[in-house]
Amino acid sequence: MVGFERIHLKVGEAKKVAFSISPKSYALISEDGEFLVEPGSLEISVGGKQPGFKGVADPATSGVITKIISLIN
């Protein structure tokens, strides 16, 4: 998990949110201790009930948006 900020919505309300993920957040660390970003795909999920979540959440109010992005060096 990169981080989170809780927002509260009233029934039927919509909000636009923005966030940034720095390359350091998805980098590998080399044996020399340097951060490396390798090309490939990265799945980003935003929402209430994330993949792998084992707790209780109401599916009607816990939607998740998932997007695959490509990393290019």
C-alpha cells in the first residue's frame, strides 16, 4: 500500500480526488542500495475494498477502481 486519505461522501455525492505515486514507491532496491525502476506493468487500485482485503465491507459502498499502467525506462 502506498498510502491513503479517507474521504467521506454523502449518498449520491461524487468528489474528484488526485494523488501522486513517486517512482521510489514502486522501485526495487539493488544490492548496492540504489532504487531501480524496471520497465513492466503495475496495477493500481483505488477504493474501499482492495484486492486481498479480508475484513468486512459493504460491497454496495466499497467499489474499487483498478488500472494497469506501463512503466517505461
